[in-house]
Amino acid sequence: MKKIYLSLMLLGALTFTSCDMDKAPYGALDETTAIETIKDLSAFRIQLYGNLRSVTSGSWVYTTDIQMDHFDGLISNGNQIGMFSKGSIMPSDGDITSFWSGSYSAIATCNAILAKCDEFAAKPGVTDSEKQQIERYKGEAKFTRAYMYLWLADHFCQPYTQIKAGPEAQASGLPIVTTFSPTSDITKYPSRSTLKETFDFINKDLSEAYTALKAYEATDNKDVQDLLQPNAAYLSSFAVEALQARVALLTADWNTAKAKAEDVINNGNYTLANLRNYAEMWSKDDCTEAIFRPIMKAPSELGGSIGGVFLSDNQTSAWYIPTYGTLSLYGDGDVRFEAFFTIYDNLTIHGTGYEAFVFSKYPGNPELQTSEKNNFVNMMKPLRLSEMYLISAEADARTGSASGSRLNEFCANRIDGYEAKTYTNTTELLADIYAEREKEFLGEGMRWSDLRRLGLGFKRNANHEDNAELNKFVVKAGRGLSYDAGDHRFTWPIPKTELDANPNLKGQQNPGY
């Protein structure tokens, strides 16, 4: 359990550091930190947003896309992210360890801040205005803690809707840590909860976060209106509801999924990006549908690069390129094709240039560059209105409605010349919803979640029909890779370092490892 209280990973790095459990997260509160004023508390609150900026960008986003069926690795990539691309997932791998430890580091920061909020609130003379801020900070910390536990559950636990023994199976969930109390006493290290207990905890945190942020939004504080606008840099009640809708989707709680998604659609100030401005959402990071967009500023407040895995500044190299099957997802008039793909006419492999499509959804925001060379960093949009439309559409279909109204509205904003479809059964409607989710969220980590919760497998398209010469340069171990439905690699292993350090996790490794 050495990794539960580790120091925070370098923001946005492709690999992460690991540190001793007895050390507090970087910049976090600990039992010796003196909080005398609300300003002291707000300074540490910044760490919540630093954590959110980090874990909604870089390898936290693209790794599972590399693992699935949309991208081929090229032999010139130096085996970067090769373990995931080739499907050789190991409990001893450093990336697996770092994702786990980085998540628990962020959770430890949340726990420390929550404790200090309560400590400061109990001081004499705290004003009503300060109490409002304290409750807001607690709501933000609980959202962040829930976000991290959800991320962990969606990667290190079997899918809620597919686990054969059911979500109440022993040791199917996560070790739940709710207090900041670093210790070397191994008897106090937690074992795994049930998956139901894990999701109950997530839902409780989100419910309390919603109440706290909704209450703050009812005040006359001057920053409230900014919270409720697109591209908000700070969390709002709508951001909480968007995450609640996602949790409900993953647990097949269709009534909640529908209610939360519809509340964001109908009561927020967000509108879908349309045919005219969709590409700008990615090229300029400005859009009308981002419910939450973590702060990024050059040079010190940057998230991780996603585009650097798929693009190069001189347009001659790429680690991973889209498969022909990925390119074929998009039909005529679909604005996403031009927004997501471009052609390199001199992709150089072993000294020879080839023409190839590359994935350009994250081209790098010029305002976030720190030198003349493109760092391919974009402002991330982890909660968008498009997701709410597709969740609402699926919830309708899952509860027996074949109207398809939300799906038709969504598609009209993505496909030029789209004609609304009339559905006669929910099977056809669900198939179209899944197809739109696959196209819309390419490179955003959603494919992993969808295949897991739906109990589906995949097979990468093995032939680059756009340029057959590329076939000989695809890493052989990954070319045409397939996972059967329920493959154990759809769930990552608990890190070996964690199992070795915590005797209470003995016998609790995920199946298949």
C-alpha cells in the first residue's frame, strides 16, 4: 500500500514518479499545516484543479484508446505505449503503478483539504461569507475525489454491468480511503471493498458536491455567473450532474442517467457545437458545449499532451496512426472527419516518406506553447454537452422509447445534410447511438468504457486500405489485435507493488493476472 499517499505525479507527464506513502502529496495539506485564513485554504484548493487538469489530459486520456481498436503503432515509435498497444498488460508495469498511485495521491489531497475545511470552519469568528466558500471548497473536493474513484473503478475494477459475481462480490471494488492519515502501520491499510460499495461512495460524494455547489450558486457572489457558462474553469452543479449522468450510464441506472443529462441540457447555458464551429472546438479550444474546462496557462499551468502521440511538429513522424477501420467510421458530410484527421504526405519511416492519415483532433493550442515548437497541448473538455445528448438518447432507448429525438438532434449538428430517422425499435436506435458515441469520443477514452459496460470485444482492422505500403510498418504484435468479449485485459491489474506492500490485498488481484 506504499502508493496510497505518494507525492503527486508531474503534471501532464507521460510517465510518473512514485514516492513513499508516508509523504504527503505535492502541495497538499498535512497535519502540520496551519490554516489561519480563508486565503490560506484557497491556496491549497488550487491543488484540486491542478490534479483535475492533470488527470483529464495526456496519458490519462489516450492510453485506453491506444489499447483498443482505433490506432496502429508504427515500428518507428520506439515501443512507446507498446504494452497497451500489444495487449501485454502486466501488474509490474510502471505505467500501471503510476496510474494507481497518482489517483490515490489526488484522493489524499482531497481528504486533507476536506479535513482542513472542517477545522477552519470550527474556528471562532468565521463569517457567513467564509462559510459559503468553505462549503464550496468541500463540494469541489468531493467532486474531485469522486472523479478519481470513478477513474480507478473504470480501469482497475471489472465493469459494473458485466461482473459475473455481481457488484456485491467481495473484493471487487477499490480500497476506500476517506481520511488523510499517512502511516507505516500495515494493519491499517484497507482491503478492497465491493464494487457496489465503491459506486455507493462515489454517488454519495457527488450528491454532497451537488448540494454544496448548488447552494453556492444561489448566493450573490460575483463569480457565480461565470460558473454557469460554457468553458467554465471551476466546477458547477452542472459539472456534477454531468458526472452523475456518466456514473448512472456505467451502472445502468437509466432513470438517473436521463434525469441528470436532461437537466444539464435544458437548464444549463450550453449548446451543441454545430456544423460551422465544430472543428474550432478542437483547433481553438473554444466551444459552446464544454461544461467544465480545467484551467491551462503557459508556461506553468499546462496539462499533458495528447496530440504528441499522434502528430509531429515537422509533419514527418507519428507514434500511432488511425486504422483504416477508424477512418471508415465517418460517412459523407460528417464534420468530424476533417476535424479529426489530416494527411501527412511525408510520414517518414526508415528513411522513406509515405502518405498517411494522422489523427489531428489535438493539434495543439498556440496560446499554450512554451517555445517555437508545438507541444500539442490543448485545453481539455472532460464534460461536454454532446455526452449528455447521447446518454439521454440511450436512457430513452433502454427504457423502451424509440423516438430517437435526442439522437436526431445530435446528428443534425454533426452531419451535413442529415435527415432525421424514424425508429421503429430500440435495437436499431441503440446501434446508432453506440456508433455515434464511437465517432464522437474518438481519442477521449470513452471507447474503453463502452466496450466494457456493453460486454463487447474488438478486432483492429489489419489492412491499411488507404495506403497498403503502411502495413509492413505496423508493429506486428499489435496488427489485427483482438479481444474477445470479457477479456481480462479490459480490466487493468492491481499493481504488484501495491499487492506486495499491503497484506490486506492478498488474494484480491483481478482475474487473469
